[in-house]
Amino acid sequence: MAELKFEITEHLGVLSENAKGWTKELNLVSWNEREPKYDLREWNPDHTRMGKGLTLTEEEVNVLRAILNGEELEDDIDEDAIL
């Protein structure tokens, strides 16, 4: 299996810390030398090990921000077709 390369390009904040010192953080991370994405996951204290996480593009972060702020979003999904 190929080695996973990552670089935390910007530390945005810590959401919480568990009893073992791992922190749930929001960072901008470059994975395998690609353009950095927003990344939410747990990290050990020296950032050499990580838990499963979620990466988001800037567009996805903006949609998430709008959802958390309770804003109405325009979309092209026909909700009646889903139900």
C-alpha cells in the first residue's frame, strides 16, 4: 500500500480534547501533495497519528456554514421525487 502523505497547511481550531490527549480539530490539510481541503478529524498530540475524518471543499464548507446558520439553501433536488 502506498504511503499516505499529508501536510497540515493551516490549523483552524480545536473542537475538543479526549482523556488521552487526542484533539478533534479543523485544519486545512494537503493530502498526497494536492490542494488543501478543510479537514475535521482527531489527531494525537504530535500529529503523527490520526483518526477517521471528513474532508470538505471550500464550497461544501460554505454550504455547511449556511445549514448551521439556519439559512435557506436553493438546490436543484426535487424533494417530492425522493418521497
